[in-house]
Amino acid sequence: MPRDAKRPSAIRLWLRRRRTLVRPALVGLAGLAVLGGVVLGIAALDPAGRLRAIAEDAAQLAARAGLTVDEVMVEGRGHTPLELVRAALGVERGDPILGLSLAAARERLEALPWVERAHVERRLPATLLVRLTERRPFAIWQNDGQFAIVDRAGVVIATDRLDAYGNLPLIVGAGAARHAAPMLDLLAAVPAVRDRTLALVRVADRRWNLRLASGADALLPEGHEQAALARLAELHHQHALLDRPLAALDLRLPDRLVLRPLPGPEPATTAPAARDRGSRRG
């Protein structure tokens, strides 16, 4: 046998070295995974927190082994300030990644005004992923002289920078935010009325008035808004009713329409002529 055949080739030497390097790394990663599983298992089996101290100690041990927060990835953020997201998470770089309660972090995030839903997950060894679903601005709500942006469910999501939402419909009055969505959907189906409506006004938290661009109020019946809007659109088509200078159009009675004219000018009063009752000197 040739002498060179007994010598290990360069490829064999490289593979031998690679195995000696990779094996400890694999063992280390497996140990971190097991340790992480232990910490998460303690948290899952102990929702009341009786073993919290053990879990915290295990999280610190995992942190010393390299399981710490190094990066926070946030997806879906459009309006929520990043500093509020960080404050709601309550973690800093270098904190034990297994020491964070994902459920508590999610609740804090969903308490932020713009956040409708939140999802928080760990991507070991060092990344937190946050996915946000934000509320969509739906209307401007005026109540007791205060203005706010609300979503479709009536939740207040902003009270500042209202000029950026000037294209949203205006709703007015107590209870308007909670009940506006179905009414705005009905209004969207009658463009002739919608395009001449400046605001939806909630009356006694039970029915609606339309404040029209002409200055008139259209009084709608409780529970029969759709029929009243269709009737109003037909009357406008026939008589241009919505553009007339009126004080109010009362549609609360199903068999009649009551038009209230604008108040006329007050009659002019003439002061009586003054008389000089004094005596003249000749």
C-alpha cells in the first residue's frame, strides 16, 4: 500500500475539525432551548404566580446564557407613537426575554387608544415581534363642545390634530358615537341627501336630525330612518326641497311632511312724531 494512502486527506482533516467545532455549538443551542422551555413551562403551569420566583430565577439564568432582548420588531403601526409601544411592552435591551409576560404586554398594548388588537411573540434567542391592528378613523364626534376622532364602534382614538381628518363626517350629541355607523350607512345610499348633510345630530340619544347645508334641520323618525331618507330624496328630486331656505323639514309623521319656514323680518315700528308743547315767545 502506498505510504500516502495512510495519511488523512485535507478533506478528512477539515471535516474532523468542523465536527469538533459544531458539536459544542449544537449542545449550547440545545441547552438554551431546554432552558427556555423550562421557563415557559413554569409560567404556563403556574398562572396564579405561586412559582413566579422560580420562573424569574430561571429567566435570569437564561439571560446569562444569552436569552436577552436585543431587538423589537413592530408591524402594523401607522398612528401609534413608537415610544408608547415601547412603554407598553415594558422591556429594555438586555432584559431577560423569557421574563416578559406576553399576555400582560398584549393587554397594555391594546389599552393604547389607536390599538384595536395586538399580538406579541418571542423569536428566540433575542427578538420580540409585535403585530398591531390599529383602529380606523370613522367620524368626528362633537359633544359638550369637545371634539374627538372615533372609530366605527364609537371608541375615541384621538382628540388632537383634528384638521387632518376634515373629510370625515361630523356627528353631534350624547350617544352619537355609539349609534352613528348604521345611520351613516343608510345616508351613503342616498347621495342627494348625503351630499347636502353637514352633520348628524343625535336627539335625546334616541333619534336623528340632519343638519343640512341650506341651514335647515331634517327631523327623522325614530326607527324609520331608511324610509324617511328615501322619501326625502324623492321630494328633493321632484321639488329641490333640500336647497330651499327653510328652518326645518319634519318627517316624523309617516303620512305628512311639515315644512317650517325661516322666521321673517320683524315689522318695522315708526316712532311717533315729537311735538313741541312749549310756548313760543313772539
